[in-house]
Amino acid sequence: MRIATTPSMAAEVGTAPRRAVFQPAGNAALDRAIVAQAVEWLVRLQSGAASAAERAACEQWRGAHPDHEKAWQRVRGLGADLRDGVHGLAPETARGALRGADAARRRWALKAFVLAASGGVGAWALRDDMAWWRADYRTATGEQRSVLLPDGTRVVLNTRSAIDVDFSAAERGIRLLGGEIMVSSGHDAAARPLVVHAGPGRVVPIGTRFLVRAPDGPATGEVVVLEGLVELSVAGREGTLRLPAGQGARYAADGISAPESSSENAAGWTQGVLVVERMRLDDFLAELGRYRPGVLRCDPAVGAILVSGAFPVARTDAVLDMLEETLPVRRRSLGPYWTTIAAR
């Protein structure tokens, strides 16, 4: 399959149904954009390099809106001012975020601060991030990686993805901790089954090539079969669903959805292209945001616009430029890592 790498798209205003996305329990008491600003101010002021002008600017920001001061106080209160560890984070991790010695670790720590302070995430999410850092194989934002396992199975990890590999006497196990992978199954001389575990889902391929997605957290996932056949089941539930090539299904702890038709376009990301057809703009931006650092959000007022086309995942800024040129939307940026697509 050949896909052009020049962005192309079509769009229309519609009322497409929202794709089911897992949401952690708990309601955010504060806008995460405001919390992110508070975290940035705190990091800047506690870095040891803040100027008097920056301290005055922070005071002005805090006084500009009551929610700014609430966010500031909440961030300040997480873990005794970052010196003794933050809300379950090790002290060295928190201090490392301020020093900025490891950019990837700093981004992770800041993300944890924002989520914990905004109240929209539980302790499970921080534990999952720790498991992510200990994963056998993982990719950073915008990175893709191909891994050849001892049995000849090839796993391609998409952006922000992580897996553990556990080959035992009983099975050749792969655990998807988050993100998305394409698996081309190899042959095992000992005839051990290849099993992909992803949250409650258990995927057993039968000489096949398939995708497993869990970008929204460990509680939900999706399987798309590109070649061959897979058997999908859910822990604690009876029954197994057989999916042939060209079909996919979503799953969660409460069961498996009805099979749906799929196409090779689902694997477009392995060629550096995000291919979508009549996808809601808010869902499209959520997917595109996985390929760029920071936060990319969509104003609900334009979320129902439908988008179709092929978009290069390595050129997300060019894709956003095209959205501005062809849709009734505009881009608003709050620093380099917070972008909102809103009505023009």
C-alpha cells in the first residue's frame, strides 16, 4: 500500500457520534490549562534562576483570576513544595523535573503534577506511568520502533507506546501497557501460543498480522486484524470472538463490541501517515496529539466537524496549518506546549 505523505483532507460539519473513550474516575475541579500554567510558574520559580521580574509576573498571574490562585495553592501543596516528593512521586523525580537534566523525565513529572493537581486522575495513573518507564520496550512522543523477538515475531510500536515481553514455558507473552502496536506473529518450534495482553483483553493470533490499541488507558482497547485470524477474549468473561482479516472490535472489562469492518488504512501510521475517514475533529485532534509534545485540545464548539484525509504524523504543525486554511477554525497557543483549535 502506498500513501502520499503530502497532507490531504476533506471536511464537513456534522453530528457524528463520539467514539467511546475511557475516562478515569473523578471530576477535575480545575481547568488543566490553568494547572499547567501554575506548574510552569512553580518550576520556573523553584529552578533557582528566576528573576525578580519573573517573580512579579507570577504574582500578577496569580491575581488575574481566582482559579489561578487556587491552582497555585494546590500545586504548592502537593508534597511539601516539591522538596520531599510530590503526591507519590519519588523526591529525586520531583527534583529532577526542576533541574531539567532529563527532558523526557521532566515532561513526565510535569504531566504527573498537572494531573494530580487538577484532580482528574487517580493513583492508578501514576502507577501506570511508573510501569511505563520500567517497560521492556517503549517509544517517546513522535517515535516509532520495530522490535524483533526471539521467535521471529515482529512488534512495531507507535508513538507513546510501551510493552513488556514475557516468554515462558506456557506462552509467548506480550503485554501492551499503553499506546498502539502492530504484531506480525512468528513461528515457535515449541508450539507455544503467542498471546497479547492489553488491559482486560487477551488476543491470540493464528498466523497473522494485527493491531492492538489502548491509547486511552489500560481499561479499554481495540483489535484490528490485517491478515489471518485472531481470537479475542476478556478476562472474567465467557466466550471468545474470532476476528478474520478486515475486521476489528473494541473491548472493555464488561465485554466485547460487535465486529466492525476495517481496512489497511488502520495501519497507515506504520508508513508515517494518519488516514481517517469522516472522523470527528475532536477525536482527530486527540489522535494527532499523540504524535506531538504538549497538549492539543479541541474547543467543543467545533468538535463535530468531520475530517477525512491522509496526514503525515511527523509534520503535525503542517497538519494544523492545513486545518486553519481549510476549516472554520483557528489555532490558539499558550506557550509551545498548549494548543487549542477553536472556532474562527
